Amino acid sequence: MATGQATALTRPPGTSERLRDHERAVEAARRSFAAIPPGARVRLAKRTSNLFRVRAPSDAPGLDLSGLTGVVDVDPEARTARVGGLTTYEQLVDELLPHGFVPLVVPQLRTITIGGAVTGLGIEAASFRNGLPHESVLEMRVLTGAGEVVTATPDGEHAELFRAFPNSYGSLGYALDLVIELEPAHPWVLLRHVRFDGVAALVDAVRAVMADAAWSGERVDFVDGVVFGPREAYLTLGRWSDDLPHGTRPSDYTGERVFYRSIQHRRTDALSAHDYLWRWDTDWFWCSRAFGAQVPAVRRLWPKHLLRSDVYWKIVALENRYGPMARLDRLRGLPARERVVQDVEIPLDRTAEFVEWFLREVPIEPVWLCPIQLRDAGSATGDVSGDESTPWPLYPMRRGEPYVNVGFWSSVPIEPGAADGDVNRRIEDEVTRLGGHKSLYSDAYYDEATFARLYGGAAYTAARHRYDPTGRLPTLYEKAVRAG
């Protein structure tokens, strides 16, 4: 792998052939849309998903975009790539890393697609400096609800769609391809795990790292954190490196060892670039423990190539469909459980308040923290038209304000007299009270008026009217709240 820069600043061989194949896939996508009966709702036909809301069934044929995968073109001098909308980040990393590049933000799970990360948001430990995946998109071709293919850019004819597409979850159209910015990669990522005895102290450290991109005199390229309890929290600070420190052996968390457990016991660590990018995927953060995959005896028998998030997601999908564990709990006399699987963005100044409330009120630990802020107005897509303070109306984070993504993924028992969804509703209320937003990949319970106020309102309605005038696609509210 190249060490920080592409060694040959030329396009990879075979680019012309890939471009021709890609254009044929775009035409196939048009035909697939046209084949869906008029009046039938258009939904993506996709075998994998990282959503945690169960979709309502449909008899209509799905929209087939399966040919729109892979890196179509790389421009090493401009540090950009054109990629198919259904390309997974696993494929992006596999194809770009040998050229010495990675996307500016690589979400944590291998099977998230670039189109999915843009239309549904995505974050990672580089988000404190590189923002959200859609902020590194220079242009995208979108198949709209009207069946048209349009090219959306920050300042072109379809700038309205460019702004409204992030967080629209396929309710305005589907990304066929995207031109994205890249950054140089290095062979290694060196880590420091810094312990704090309370969330407030950790938040103060996050503020310093976000302001200076440094900690204790060392550069910080990546930062995220784990809260194990009210008195035990860690920041993991990472930096690119061309070399390993003398005597250091890189760690491997793709086998018997579990990454998140190492945070409590190691002060420093080193991972290859590839293993760092997928450090959370092997165990779906810590959620693989629900399947026994962290029991040493089970882990030794579990095939190494099946220690990955999409395998665990398939197990969850089976539970959602058939409910074997829920039936077993009923037979054992245990209460029903409410799924609490959410990521929320909280302003940095209110993060300690939210996490401390959460630890008191919701019996879920650990909790993941990922600092994030929108890119400066001077970045490639930072000058998007519209409201300068909140340039992305469907997820109106404010430019210049630091946030922390708080992730929690588990379930809680439904207390006597309570209803399924009550805990999630309380979380939604607290997030809104503190000026935050929550991602829409999982269960949501907002009423329609509140949802419109939080997720786009008039900007979404205008884009919907222009790009899906006959309502071929489910609305964002139908998808996020009504499981349409």
C-alpha cells in the first residue's frame, strides 16, 4: 500500500471499460424503474440492510440498482473518485487503499453503502475534522421519484436536491453514482486510550481535541469514546503513521480478542489502516456478545470470516421475523423487551447532561461517543446554497457548533403499565429538549408535525414536490415512523 500518497499520479488501468460498464448499469436502472407498475410505490430491491426498522411488505417488484457498484474512476491528482451508489464501504476501502487513499469518512460497518451513508447519514472517528459523508460529495447522479436521472451539484440546476438529499432515506430518489473527495491513507494508525472518571471531564477533553486536533502535544486524526459507566469513560485518540514505534507489534482483533475490551486495559495500541477502519465491525461494536460471540470457547469455534456485522444483522433479522427469543422469554416468565437502538447528535455543551441523564434513566451500557462537526464553509461542498448556518435542511446541524454522536444499541424490559416505545419516546423528548437530533435508521415515534419541524419541513416538501410529484416513493415520515 502507498504510504500517504499515490505513487503514480495516473488513473488506474481499465478506467474506460469501467466507465462503459457503469453507464450500462445506469441505463439498466432506468429500465428497472420503468418496469415497476404505474401507481405502485417504488422501493429499493436490496438483499442487505443496516436499518433497524421493519419495513411493511410490498408485492411490487423492487428497484434493481445492483449493477451500480465499485469504483468507476479515481483521479489521484484531484484526490477524487467516482463510485457506484450501491458500493459498500468494504469494497471502497479494498479498491482505494491500494492507491493510497480512503474516503474522508468511513462509517463503522462494512456493508453500509456510499449511497446509503449519504441519503441516511454516517459518521466515524474522522468526523470531528471531516464531517459527514455527504459533505465530501462533489456531485451525484440521482434517479428521482419521477423516473428521471439528474446530476445534482452544490450550485447547479439541482442544488435544491443536493441539499435535501442527505437524510432523505430514498424518499427523494436513489444515488446512482457520486464523485467524492478522498484523503491520503497511511499504513498504520497509532492509538491512545485516555481514561476519565466522569463524562464531564471527557467532554472537556473532546472540546480541546476538536479545537486543536491535538492532545498532549500529539496530532489527532481520529477520536471516539466509550462510556462504561458514570465513573469510567475513555477517549480513543488515533493518528495516521507511516511506521510503527520501535518494538511495537500491531494488534489483531479479528480473532479471539475483542477490541472494545482492550480499551479498558491498554493505554496504547497500533492497528493496520485496514484493521483500524473495521475495528468495530468484527463485533458490531459490542453487540456480538448478545449472540455469545464473545465467549472464548464460542469465539474459538466461530469461523473467523463470520465475525462481522452483517452476519449478526441477519441473526437480528431472523428474530424480528420469527421472534424465537421473544417466545422463549415469555415461556420463562420474563417481561417483553423494547428495542432501544439509536444514534443521536447532541451539542457538545449539552453532551454531559444527556449522557448522565441516559445512564440514570436507561439501563444500557456501554455507550459510544463520536465527536462531529460540519466542515468549514471553505470546504469543497461548504458553500452549498441556502441557509449558511444549517446548510443541510433534513438534518439541520449548525455550522460552527461542535456535536457528539451518542450511540446506544440494546433493549430494555418493558415495565408494568408501560407500553412498547415509551423509553424511545422519552429519549426523543430529551434529545429535542437539548437541541439535538436523532438518526432515522431505527424506530421513531414522532407525530407528523414535530417530525416536519425537526427534519426538513418546507425544504423537504418543496424538493418532494419537484422530484417526486406523483408520490411514487414513500415519504420520509412514512419510511422513518410508519415503516413504509
